[in-house]
Amino acid sequence: MGATLDALCRLQEVELQIAEIQRKIDRKQGVVKKQEQRIADHETKIRAWQAAIRTDQMEADRLDLEVKTNESQIAKLRQALNSAKTNKEYSAILTQLNTTKADNSKVEEKVLAFFRQIESKRKELGNLEAERDKEISRCQEAKAALKEVEEKSREKLNQLARDREAAASAVPGKALDTFNRVARKLDGEAMAQVIRTHPKREEYACEGCNMSITIEQVNNILSRDDAVLCNSCGRILYYELPAASHAR
């Protein structure tokens, strides 16, 4: 294997170590983000229930005021009933009194229904708030776990960053640009070995994606010492000749 591909392979070793540590951090960050989203979803539901309770309470208060108004009217009608001068007047007042009392009973039933509804919604709100608090606790635990991983990884990542810089300095600019582009796309796995798939025939495949590699590509890898890409996955290919071939 030529100097460029050899340097790229050394760079790949460092890149994979960095990528593995970063994946651990990313997984922890993903857990935190999921917990934060769960909290946000609970907060949205809580606000909706709070708004519904306020609306019900306002309507219950309005109906309660209507009950009080009706009760005041009933008291006045009773007084008028006692001071009625004629049977006709007494009968008219009594009819109005009974109608007002019946109407007021219906309003009172509505008030009680709203109070029961409000109580039920408050229980549901309490359950949602309890669940939200649990999610907050889980989120705090996830953040603590993330911080621990980041702190443990910081020194190692700093050392790997220095190792990567040293390894990258041995790679020509164009090949390094290709490596960085492929590594970003494939989570650090920029390189793939060419494997011979048949012992007696000139048949080869990319170890990264298992798709076939042409003899022409293999010859280019051996002769040009440059970044030759797999036509399927886009990784930089390298080929290590068998020990017997080196001996010859």
C-alpha cells in the first residue's frame, strides 16, 4: 500500500475512535432531548387543562350569580305573594314564583355539573403535573449522565484531536479533503478495504458495503496511491496484498 493510503489508514484509526466517543455523547444528548420534548408535551397539555378549568370556572361563577339573582327574585315574589290583594293577583304571583323556582333549580343543577366537571379536570391536571415532574426528574438524571460522559471523554478527545492533526499532516491536501467529506457523511467510516471474493478469479468487493469492485479500480489503488472511491458507498478504498504477493 502506498504512502498516501497508508497515511489515510492511520488517520482512519484515529477518526473511528473519535467517532465512537462522539456517538456515546450523541446518544446521551438524544436522551436529554427526548426528555425535554416529553416535558414540553406535558406542559402543553397542562396549559390546555388549566385553560379548560378557567373556562368552566367562569361559566360556573356566571351561573352561580344567576342563581343568586333568581333567589333574590324568589324572595321578592314571596313577599309580594303575602301582600296580594286579590285571588287573581295571588295566582299570577304564585305562577311566576313557581316558574322562577323551577328555572333556578335547573341553573343550580348546571352549577353542580360544572363543579363536578371542574373537580374531575383538576384531578386530571394533578396527574399530568405529577407525570411532568417525573419527566423533569428523568431529564435531570439524563443531563447528569451526559455531563459525566462529556467530562470523562474530554481528555481523551483532546488527545485524539492532537493525534488526528498529526495523522492528517501526512495526507496530501486533495486526499485529505476527500477523506473529511466522506467521514462527515459516513459517521467517521471514510475507508473500506477491498476484499477478494473468489480465490481463483479476479473478483473483488468493498468491505464497507459488500458491492463489487472492478479490476480497474484495484489496479488504480495499487498503481496511483490516491483516493479511489467505491462506486456504491463512496468510501475510500484500500487494498492490502496477500503476504505471498509482497514476497514475490
